[in-house]
Amino acid sequence: MKLLLRRWSKFLDHIARLTDAESVFESLTTAETALFGSKSIQISETFYHLGQIEQLKGNYHLSKKMFLESLDISENHYGNLANFDAAYTLYALGQIDSSLGDNSEAEKYFRKSLEIEETLYGTRDKPSIAATLVALGQSVIDRGNYNEAKILFLESLEIQKKHHPTSEHQNVAAILHELGRVASKLGHHTEAKKLYLESLEIKLKVFGTREHPSVASTLYVVGQNASYLGDYHEAKILFIECLEIKEKYYGTRDHPEMAVTIHELASTLFNLGDYQEAQKLYQECLDIQVKWYGTREHPSVAATISALGRTTSTLGDYVSAKVFYLESLELQEKLYGTKVHPRVAATMYTLAQLASNVEDYEGAKRIYIDVWIFGLKYTVLVIIRTRL
């Protein structure tokens, strides 16, 4: 009976009827606690599935709590973390921290999960290891290590192609998608577009429809690519389609995954000169982010506040723009723990431009000098890190 309940709940996950699935697992938790005790391995598994459900709903903090509880029970049961249950839970925790913007912590979880899996399998030539390599690659992309990310993605692609010789598999498509991201980050937008379209073609064959969240994720990056190449009208069409697919899937716009696309659509409308609509969308994005992250101290929130500053400045409201920029700067300094960071420098530069717009030329001059000094310091840091 328990197995049937689990299978039914997983099925509900896939069709996004998450409330029903959650109630099944909560009932199961109560029954298992009565039968086996609160620290049984059965309870660990149920906490893991509850964590998955909360993750799909976008409740990342609650999801993390569930996964940590599952990991703690698993470690107590086995006496260590050298087991597949722990490896999968560490992987899930990495996904959560990545969603919360803590890529450094996410990377640690993914590396630990990879280490355990490799030890247990005695090889890296396994599909689950290929998945962990992709997740690790995504984390190192976010800290700017594009070459390491590319190596990880290519290794993962090689493993997947061994297990799926036709290459027409969603896992192969997912890796091509990530390789496109790397190419884009390196400024190779034509190569990125080719990889994205190859990924999209496979996904359409696999899923048989465009109305799938995985297809939406590729439409999103194709839209980003079009934006990088200056084709804002094409980008707008793609972002709107992406939003429509995601809204059908989640049943609401009030979800962190929706916020990401809303932000990109707002940026595209800004580039098309539709500043009023861009401002409305940035504000919607900010409201969603603050609600779901539970704090304003998040890289995505800081980026959205900065974008609101840029939009209000363009609309001529320099007073409001300054408030937005100063908050974004304060958040960035807290998040990155230093003023010597490209994003901090970029926000300071916009503050200098704003000072010039209100004819505060002395203030602008001081900020420009600070930006120049920070730029020199950052260059020195990069050189030192490269030589170490």
C-alpha cells in the first residue's frame, strides 16, 4: 500500500497537483511515525519526497528544512553519509541553495554528492553522475568559471550519449542547453544559438509539444540570445511564449520561476523603449522575489531593484532612481562582502551617471574615481587568482 501511495504521489508531482500529493505524504509521515518511530529510515524517505514537493511549489526554505531532516535521519541510520540516499539528498540540497542564490553552498553539496556517488559506483560512467556533473557545472558558471563548467558539461554529455546512442533524449538536450549558456557567457552568441536550437529540436521530439516547462526553459535562453544579438522583437515573442507555458504549468504568475522570465521580458521592453510597461513588470518581479525568498538580501532582488532604478531614471524620476540604486548597492556589498566586485562597480557607475543628470558634477566625479580605483583593485585580484 505504501509503495502505491508513493507512486501515486510522484504521478501527482508530474501533473503539478501538488496539494494532493503533499497531503498523501503528510498522512504517510503520521502513519510511519506511529509504526517505526520519528527517526526511522522510512521517515527519512518521506521527508525527502515532501522536500521535493515543496521545491516544485517554490517553497525553497521549507524544502531545505525537509531535505536536511531527511539527511540527518539517514546519517544517524547508516552511521555516515556513504550511501545513495545521502548522495541524492545532498544533490537536492544543492538545487535548493542554487535556487536561493547561494551558489557557493550549492557547489559544496554537489561536490560532496559527486564524491559519494563515484565512490559507491567505482566509476563516473553513470547517468546519475552525469546529472550531478551538470548541476556542478551550473554552480561554477554562476561564479564565473566558464571553462570548468564546459569541461563538466562535455563529460556529462559523453556519459549521456553512451547511455542514449540516438542522442534524442531529454538529458542530452539539457546538456546542449547548458553548453549554450557557457558559449553565451563567453560572448559566442552565434554558437550559443546553434546549441540552444539543437536542444529545442530534441525536446520538441521527446515531449511532442511546446507546452512543457523544459521547452519553456530553452525558449527563455533563445530569447536571451536574441536579446544579446539586438533582436528585441524576437526576444519579446519568445519571453511571452515562455511565460504563457510556465503560467499554465504552475497555475499562477506568483512563483520564483515566473519572476525570472518576467524580469527578462521587462528588460526587453525597456530596450524597445516601453519604459512604463517595463517598470510595471520589474515591480511585479520584485514583489514575487521578496515574497518567495523571504528577504531582500538576494542577488536576484538586488538586480531587480537596480533595474527599477534604471527604469525610473529613464522616466525622469531621479529621486526614486537614487533610492533604488542605493538600496541595490547596499544589498550587493552585503551579498558579495566587498566593494571590489563588478556588480558593485556597475551600480556605482549608474549612481555617477545619475549624479550627472541632476548636475551634481562633483558627486559624479567622486563616484567615477571610486569606480576607477575599484576597477584597478579587481584587475589585480583577477591576476593574483590566475597565477595561484
